[in-house]
Amino acid sequence: MALELWYVGFPVPEQMPGMVYSPEWGMAANNPDQDKFHFQYMYYPPDSPYPPEARTTTAIGYKSDDLEADMKDVDEIGYGPVKASSGTMVVVRKNGLILHYWQFGRR
């Protein structure tokens, strides 16, 4: 069970250039690996399945090597897990923070 800090995510009011929309996740975002500071800008359309608070709050993204184990050590599961071709993501709350846990390479 190891988490690696990946990005700090900021909700934005409209889709920005370079963002890609993911129907599986109901949001559009840039690739934080291509941002100098590893910022991820996240746009949630009105019909996004994300909980309202998760659409308006800064989040911290982590890469997980064991998503199932990491999900056991949170206060609340807010959304997901959602599987897509690039990996699996879950939105959680831990110690008052909204976190995005991602696992790649397993489906």
C-alpha cells in the first residue's frame, strides 16, 4: 500500500484548451504530467455524476499501487471507483480533504 503524489487539481468554470473529456469520469481535464507544477485543471459539466462538493473543491491526486487496500484507509468514498481504458479512479475524503486515488495497469 503505497501512494505517490501526482497532482493538485483545481476545478475551473469552463473547459480549457488541452483538456480531454472523459465520459467514464464525467469531466474534462488536462494531463498533469504535462504541467510544470503538476496542476490538473478539472471541468465538470452540469450533468457530471461527481458529488457537488467534489466539483468545487481543490483535490489532491495520488497514484496507488493497491487501490483496494488504499480505499480501506479513508473516511468516505465520494465517487467511484470508475474504470476506464487508462486506469481506475476513486474520489475519497480523508482527514477533511478530497483526494483522487488512481491505479493504472490493472482493470
